[in-house]
Amino acid sequence: MPLRDHFRSPLDDITAWEGFHGQWPAVIVQQLGKKLPARYVAAPRVHSGSQVEIDVATYDTEDVGLSSAAAGEGNGGVATAVWAPPRPTLAVETELPDADEYEVRIFDTKRGRRLVAAVEIVSPANKDRPEHRRLFVAKCAALLQQRVSVAVVDLVTVRDFNLYADLLEMLRHSDPSLGAEPPPLYAASCRWRPHDNTRLLEAWNQPLTLGRPLPTLPLWLTDTFAVPLELEESYEQTCRDLRIP
């Protein structure tokens, strides 16, 4: 069945891409559950990157200093001066980047529920700003460094960046299969494994095309064992569940 454009008319006039992105990880978990050995479990993780304000209790530093000194004097101790930090070298209004997360995580229950693989589904917010792209790529690089295999699936048609290419650039490598202009739609599976007293980065990259089926990628659970990540099967099941034409 064909890959659809979930971000443009006419499809986005009748169904929101957020619904598809929220449902797809759960369907991937269901499909992987039929293939994973008993020691492995898969779980979906969906987090919208909207900012959430956290209330933090504040105190008057002068009152804290006075009470501490008074407590020392009352107990027969010697009151000490409260240390005052220097003025900051920078004080600006800003927000910490909070990224979208649409992913599936696979854990090995016989190794203390160790994370062994992750499927990262790219959202428009992951690609809309340089800091968001850096945050997404840094997350994938950190997972690879921890010997977690990572699959990146990008169906976003409204942003022309290739985060798999950005990931390789961060790792100081390139993939000849990307060509001179990396395609904006793609699916790639990566892993970092030991090889002759060093580490070998391996990747399986597939460009995606609207109107064409999605590929199957290897999802590595150990250095020698992988299960098929059948994207087409889970994609079509998600479309059927959400009645996406």
C-alpha cells in the first residue's frame, strides 16, 4: 500500500498527523510483540514537546541567612557569615528546548531491563529549528554510544532536512547512499558494535517515496541478533485503525 502525505491537503484536512504519530508507536509495539523473544519487551513512548511550567518554592535569602545564624547562636555554636555568590555573567530570558518524542523502546528483561533498541519517529517539530534538530541528533548519538541500536523513520513532508545525514555528520561520517542531496523522507537503522578492538558503525538506509510501500529494517537486539522492523505492516494497520483513506 502507498505511503501517504499526512502533512498536506487533502489528507490533513480530514485527519491530524498528531493522531497518526501518537498511534503508530503502539501498533509497532503490537507487531514487535509477535517477533521478540520472551526476554525482550517493547513499550511505546509519546511526549509532546509543549512547555510545561513547574512551580518552584522561593525563599527570601535574607531570611534564610538570618535564621541559620540565629539557629547557630541559639545552640551555643558560632554564627557564620552567609556566602553571597557573585553576580552572574549572563542573565537572559530563555526556554530549554523540549523535543517531541514518538518512539518505541525495546528492553532486555534478563539484563536489568536494559535498553537495547529504539525506534524514533520524526515529527515536524524535530526538524523545524536548528536547536531541535541538534537535540534529536544528539539523543540518537547518545543512544548509539550506549550500544543501543536506533531506527529513525521520517515521513515529514513539510521540512526538507535529513536527520540521519545530520547524525552521521555529528559522528564524522557520511553514507554514499544519501547522494548529493539527502532525501527528506527516509528510514534508517543504525548500530555501533565492537570490531577488532574498535567500534564499527553500521547503517541501513532506505529513501521513502510517497505512493510506495515502506521498507523493512533490521532492529538489532544484540551484536548478532536482529528482528525485522516491518514498517509497512504497522503503518497500514495504523491507517486502518484511524480510518485514514
